[in-house]
Amino acid sequence: MIVDALVIGAGPAGLALAAALAQHGLRVSGLTPRDPASRWSNTYGVWCDELEDGLADRVLGHCWTDCVVYAGEHELALNRNYGLFDNTRLQTHLLTQCERGGMIWQQGMAGRVEHLADYSRLTTRQGAVLEARVVIDASGHRPALVQRPAATDVAYQAAYGIVGTFSRPPVRARQLVLMDYRANHLTPEECADPPTFLYAMDLGDGLYFVEETSLAHAPAVSFAVLEHRLRRRLAAQAIEVQEVQHVEHCLFPMNLPLPDLDQPVVGFGSAASMVRPASGYQVGAALKRAPVVAQALAQALGSERSSPGDIARAGWRALWPEQQVRKHQLYLFGLASLLRFDQPRTQAFFTTFFQLPRQQWAGYLSDTLSQRELLQTMLRVFRQAPNSVRTTLMQTAGGERTLLWRALIG
Ligand SMILES: Cc1cc2nc3c(=O)[nH]c(=O)nc-3n(C[C@H](O)[C@H](O)[C@H](O)COP(=O)(O)OP(=O)(O)OC[C@H]3O[C@@H](n4cnc5c(N)ncnc54)[C@H](O)[C@@H]3O)c2cc1C
């Protein structure tokens, strides 16, 4: 049987898009190496206001109202709620929608795909043949099928985290620390190394999650350095790790180029460079954008004459309209600046950033600003930041002229 859409991958992006497609009454099938219900191991956070009404209650395991950052020495209250997904609940929520639409999951790994006049034929690495009018690749950062230009100087987010119990609470009761860039426990030489911060939260019942994170660096900061820094940070506060329940190793690229938007396979999620260069977050974006892309695909599938290329193009256009592409270039420019900051400049930058009006910093992180508002936000940071940060920003502008040109002129 030739289905309407074949979704490859059952990560957050694959499930979000599969669920949205199934709701359109399309015939959808999925391909995944494991049972799609097998639990994702990553801890996924999200700003609660990114979720559609009522969804937070159904899919979050935790929600914090006491959310702060320490960019310099002082605590900055964010006044914005932050949540951690309960992966099982989110997966169940999305898989139920898939099931209601009659979607079928097959087990296997995507191998190669060929495109015929009115459908695509995918052969799995195990030799099975699956046919669909459009193939969607949501297989993650190293996509099975989506083509992307070769990337140089890839910056990675890297983190080493522990879920466990501690001799003393690493954060206040019911608190989330989004970023703690304080570095008094480091020697001046260590401060010259790539900056890292603590991401930490109270999970209740005496459990905490603490994670030393490098927001972005090329090459990636190693897990050994991150673990060492986490232990140093805890030791400086006389905190001992008592019981480790889970260790998280986090590593993914932050600035991969956009894929070719004309290719006959649509990408979604990190396969389509949807990781936000400002934060590394993507799950909230996948949930929000899936209905938009599904709508465009459903419309293109509505015409029997549409070829796989036509349908895929409609999906790509919905995912990466010109405005969004330009904003992405601005975000990449922002990330390029960040990569030049040492520890003191990073602290100064985020102190300025989180003191912007909430609508601006929150909009920047959640990608809800128009291109004009994004530029205004960036210019405001430039105006309000100390000279050390401004000089680096100007150097980036000089070194990244092409990126800026593409963002502003297209
Ligand atoms: C440890 C960690 C923590 C993170 N924390 C956050 C966070 O707090 N908030 C946030 O928004 N983002 C976070 N991210 C970033 C990003 O959202 C995740 O990487 C996310 O998992 C990307 O989702 P995805 O569905 O695009 O890809 P993936 O989650 O990688 O899923 C891809 C799926 O495709 C399958 N697959 C791969 N190859 C094939 C193939 N050939 N054929 C069939 N199937 C295939 C894989 O098995 C997998 O199931 C985190 C990333 C990591 C690594």
C-alpha cells in the first residue's frame, strides 16, 4: 500500500509531526529502529508558555515558578514558568493521536530512497520496501536522508548532569536555576577556558538534577571537563553527591546549516536544523510547528497530481519560510558572538540580556519575535551591554558579514 506520508524516527520531532499528520485523516506510517513507545532517555525542558493551552498539565512532570539565573553575582528572577516533560506522558499523548488516526509503526532503519513520478520508495537497511507519497525525515542530528551542506566549525552544546541526592540542597526548594555562570570556584586560568554554567532544579522528594553545561563551543567541551567542573562547583559549596540515580551526557550540534529546501524528502526536528541556536532547545518548537507543517503537507497531498518533490517543497516552505530563514541567520550571528565570549564577557552579556524587558528576552529565546523585533532586541543588548561585550559584538559583525548580509538582505 502506498501511504500518504512515511515518518522516519520516533523522537520528539517525529512523534509530533506524525500525530499532527494523523489528525488530518491522512494515511501515515512510521519507521523506527525501536518500539516508538520506548522511553526517551534525555531530560527535556521547555518554557511552559510555549505549550498550547491545557497541554502543560498533560505532558509536564514538573513546572517551576521560582526560576532564576545568576549571570554575574546577583540572582535575577525570571518571572516565567519553566517545565520538564514527563517523557512517558508526552510520548503517550502523541502516540494516542497517531493511533486514533490509524497510523502504523514499522521497525527498521531507513536505508535509501528513490523518487518516482507520484510516490517515493524507501528501502530499509533490513531490506523492507515502504512506499509513500511523501517521506519525512525526523531521524535526528545525523539525518538518514535529508541532505545538508557540509558544515565547518560546528559548535556543540555539551553537558554532564546528575540526577540524585546530595548532602545539602544544591538549589532552593521548588527552584529552577536556568543558568548559574558564577565562577568563583575556578582559577583565573580555568576562567580562560570555554565558559560553562550550572543548570539545576529541585525534582522533589529529596531529588535534584544538576548539570554543568557548555551552551555552545567548537570543538565541544569534553564530558571529563564538564564533570570535573560540576564536582568543583559542588565542592566549593560543601555539597557532596550521595546517590546517583541517572547520569546525562548531552551533546548535539547548535549551528548546522539549513538543509537544501528543494529536496524531495522533508525534514523535521533536528534533521531540519530546527534546534534553536539561541538555546539548543527544540522540543517546544517541534510541538508548535508540527501542525503548521502537517497542514501544508495535507494541502499538497490533496492534489493527486503532486509529485513527492511538490509535496516536500510545500512542507519545507511551511517550515522555513523566508522570514524564518532570515531570523535563523540572525540567531546564527548571535551564536557566533557568544562563541567569542570568555567567562567574564559571557556573564556580562547574560546580565544585560536577562535585564531586557521580559517580552524581549523571552521572545528571543522562544523565537516569537518578528525579524524587526529580533533586530531591535539585539541592538538593545548592544546599547546596554558593557564595552567589553560591545567590542566583541563589533568584531563578530566584522567577521560574520556574510551571515549579517543574508539575514538583513536575503
Ligand atoms: C541529552 C540532551 C538533552 C536535551 N535537552 C533538551 C531540552 O531540555 N529541551 C529541548 O527542547 N531540547 C533539548 N535537547 C535538544 C533536542 O531537542 C534533542 O536532541 C531532541 O531529541 C531532538 O529531537 P528529534 O526528534 O529531532 O531527534 P531525536 O530525538 O534524535 O530522534 C531521532 C529518532 O530517529 C531515529 N532514527 C535515527 N536514524 C534512523 C534511521 N536511519 N531510520 C529510522 N529511524 C532512525 C532514532 O532512533 C530516534 O528515535 C537535548 C538533547 C540532548 C542530547
